[in-house]
Amino acid sequence: MPNVETLRVLVDVVPDPAEVESITRDVDDDYLVALASEHAVDYIVTGDKDLLEWPEQRPPVLAPAAFAELVGE
């Protein structure tokens, strides 16, 4: 498991989204989708069932195991 110093090198801290539109079935997930969309991420990696089953998936949503397989871990 990475330590805090490693995470500081690997992650970008970005500002909150300016607007949060209600587009998922779980309103609490809308913030994450807005943040990911505003900062043009390639994927949302989560175990959240609502996001994994969200039909629109913009950006694509992957379970952690699927992401690890995608990146060859």
C-alpha cells in the first residue's frame, strides 16, 4: 500500500466542480461524476454499485479489479 509521500507524487489535487448536475440515480455520486468530467479523467475507479451500473458512464466507470487488469497489475 502506498504511503502518503508516494500519493503526493501520484495524484493531482484539483478544485471542486463549478456545477453539479443531477445525472445518476444516486445524487451523492453526481459530485464525483462532475469532478471527473471537469478534469477530463480517463476512468472513475470505484466499487460503487450505482456508478458501475450507470448506463451513460461518462467517463467510463471500472471496478478496481477491472482497472488493475487494464493497467496490467
